[in-house]
Amino acid sequence: MNSDFALIMALPSESKGLFEQAGIQVHYSGIGKVNAAFKAFEVIQKTGCKTLLNLGTAGSSHFDAHALVEVSQFVQRDMDVSPLGFQVGVTPMDQEHPAEIELERYFEHLPNGICGTGDSFETGTSKVPCQLVDMEGYAIAKVCKKLGVRMLSVKYITDGANDTAHLDWEENLLLGAQKLLSLYQSVK
């Protein structure tokens, strides 16, 4: 990828050091929406990138484990102000940005889906319609929208977002890192 791109991932365990061994700079956000938003802002400000590429892991009961899926839209699965009359997933009083953040497709050969982001490790059915779940993507996408930076996102499905998700996630990290690195190198 050229210098207009910056790469962001949540954790070093998602890259297993493979990106660094290949000489690729990775910015790690840490877990959760607050950490992701802060790091995305910092990366955009420091690098001046025009595209922020988010690679990482996700759970899904829709897509098969080990699949690479391009995110076509991010939603918040844990924003719930429904007692005040708002739809689940909608941030009240935020008319500037819609609850659903659409992303441009770049990896046309990959399946695509809606990713629900939340500050919890999902092991059940999300409150908002989505096909995969993560813990950082929506926050990164919102920062990119606010700053006019294109965002692309591809997730490696590590688990079925069920009661064994935590075990499956750990077990599948190396294969995920290998597949994400291969994808990244194919578009250089």
C-alpha cells in the first residue's frame, strides 16, 4: 500500500508480529471504542493518510470461521437509549452522522457484511441487525467520517460469536494474521 494508507489494528495479537516482520507499520488502538477513536484520530493527524485501513478479527454466526469479510457498514450494537424513544444503535442528538456508517468497497472479491461494534465481547445475538461483530470498527469509522478520511475494513472471522467464542478467538489468531497479511500484500 502506498503512503496515503495507514494501517490500524486493535491488538498485536491480531498481527502476531507478522506485519512487523514484513516491514509494515501497524498502529494498534487497544480494545474498545474509546481507545479506537483516540488512536484513529492520532494516526490520521500524525500520518496525514487519506485512507485508514482497519484489519482485524471479528465473530460471526453468519459467515464461516476463517473467512475474510469486507465491512460494508458499521453500526453500534451497544448504543441503547431506547427508554427515551430512540432506536437501538442510534446516538441521540447526533444528527450530523447517521447511526449506520457506510464504507466504500475495495476488496470486491471478498464477501461483505454489516459489522456491529460494541464494548463487549459478543457471545449471543446482537440487538441490531449485523452479520459480524467487533469492538472497535464503528469508532474508527466515525472518526474517519468526521475528518473526511476514507476507511476500509476487512475482518477475519475467528469465532461464531457464541459461548465458545473466547476459546476460538485465541486459537485462530495466527491463521487470521497470516490471511490478513496475505491480503495486505496482494494490494501493494
